Amino acid sequence: MKIISWNVRELGFKQKRRLIKSTCSRSNPQILCLQESKIKVMDSRLMRSIWKASDASWVIKEASRSSGGIIIAWRTIHWSLLNSSVGSFFISATLRNSITGSGYLICFVYGPNDINLRSDFWSELSSVCQSFNGPICFAGDFNTIRFSAEKSSGNSFTSQVAALSDWIDSNSLIDLPLLGSRFTWTNGWTTSDHWPLILSAEEADWGPKPFRFNIAWLHITGFKSMIADWWQAACYQGYAGHRLCCKLKFLEQKLKQWSKEEKSRSEQELDSILSEIQKIDSQTEGNPISSHILANNIRLVQALSAKIYQEEISWKQKARSKWIKEGDRNTSYFHKIASVHA
């Protein structure tokens, strides 16, 4: 099971929705929560623009005056909704697992920046703990930290830091350790302002999947010439049908090995792009942005868009709808059809 929690800072930008959809495609979550959506209404079209799952259902805490807003979405193949609740600073959903039949309360929060509202914030969250006798998961943006090391400036201990620890201890909660990036937020640009948090439980390994040619490979520089070289290098004796069969088998084995290496390389490139964007955000925080840095950021965003576009092509192939032209960007349609075939 995987849960994604992400402060997305508004869903109005197409580039941001594509990034969310790309992240969901790679992580394959069962539950998705987005904070600061800044929307008042969620419909199936908007949901499909951020998540490929055709069986997604959701509850929403509306934005107030173009700010705030929380969305909890889940796949109905895995979870069914028992009840939901919306508070001043949270939205929660009690979900039943389709396999075990057990109920879980998932509560996503968006903490106030106003210190005067903090006392009400902790009291409201404590009431949520007392309302459910079972497993509870809290996630979201608390707008505070627990330890000074969780902030790059390393500010000293404050009463708000103590309040978070007191709330965790008094409700017998566990603060799960964070792996990966040390910080999840930077006061930078819209493409990388916040980073997603992924809660992952161990899943069963069903073994290798059958090999399939991915048409997105055709957009990789040098791919066609590489195939031509492999084809020419494969020399076999016998009648024409036998030689053709052997050459195709040779090509399949070469592509299997190459695809593993290419997938790893592509993921590393994507991680490098996101890391560079995050590095630029850190360098420009509170400092003037030079034309060189701005140009570099534009280059990185374009590279990120190219990576995401390749994933869109893959989804079109999985949808098995060859009659629609590749230039059609109606990816929500392809995601829906692909999910039905799965």
C-alpha cells in the first residue's frame, strides 16, 4: 500500500497537474492527498488530469477565498468509504480495506500560519484521535516542525515545536522517520515549491512482467540507429524464416537488457533534474535571480516536460488505442482505457 501526501500549491497550472500525474504513475498509490489545492469543486475530469486511476473516488475540503483546500482520493478497488469528516484544519476519511475488511482513519491536515489559531488546531486534531478506536494515519502540512534540524536555518527551540511533540505524545502517535530528501519545502518557484511524501508498506513481488516494446523509446535520441546496428550484427544460418526468427529473438534479448539500463538511467536523469531544480530554489531563496540561473531553470523545466511527455506516450500504448493520433493529448482517456484492460 502507498499513500501520497503533497502540498501542491494550487491545481490550476497544467504543468503542475502533469507532474502530479507523472508522480502517481510511477508510485502507483492507493490513496492520494493534496493540500492547498485552492479549488472549491472537484470533478472526474480534473481528477483524471492528476491521477490515472479510473476507479478513483474522493472527498474534498473546499478552498476559502482562493486559499487552502484539501483533497483525499482513493482507489475503490482497494478501499470503500465508511464516513468522512471536515474540520477547520483537516479532512478525514474512514476507509475499509477490500481484502482485510479492516477500517482505517486517514486524516490530512493543513495547519494555520496564525499562531493565535494553533491552540484550536491541536485541540481539533486531538478530538479526531478520540473519535476513532482503530488505526489512524495523520499526514499533511502542519506548518511547523518538531526538531530544529528539520529547518535549514536551524532556528532555536520554540513553543510551537514543543506543541507538536506534546500532541504526538499525548495521543500515543508515532512520528515516522523520513527517508530521501532532508527537507520537503523550499520558498522557491511553483515547479518545486513542495515535495511529495510517500508512505509505503511492503507489497508482494509477483515476478517479472512479460517483455513489450515501448513506443516511447522511439523518441529517445539514437534509439533507431542502435536497433539498426543490432540487426546488422545478428547473423544466422538457415532458411529465411529461421534467420528472421533468430534475429528477432536476438533483438528481444538485447532490448530487454537495454530497457532495464535505460529505465535506471531515465530515473536517475529525472532525479537529477528535480535535484537541480531544488538546488536552484535553495540558492535563490532571498537572493536576486540572475539571467543565467533563470535560463538554467527554464532548461530544466523543459527537460522535465520531455520526460513526462514520454510517459504519456507509454500510457497511450497501454490503452491499446492505435487509431488515435500520437499528438492527441487526451491522456485521461488513455489512462481510463488502460486501467480497464489491467
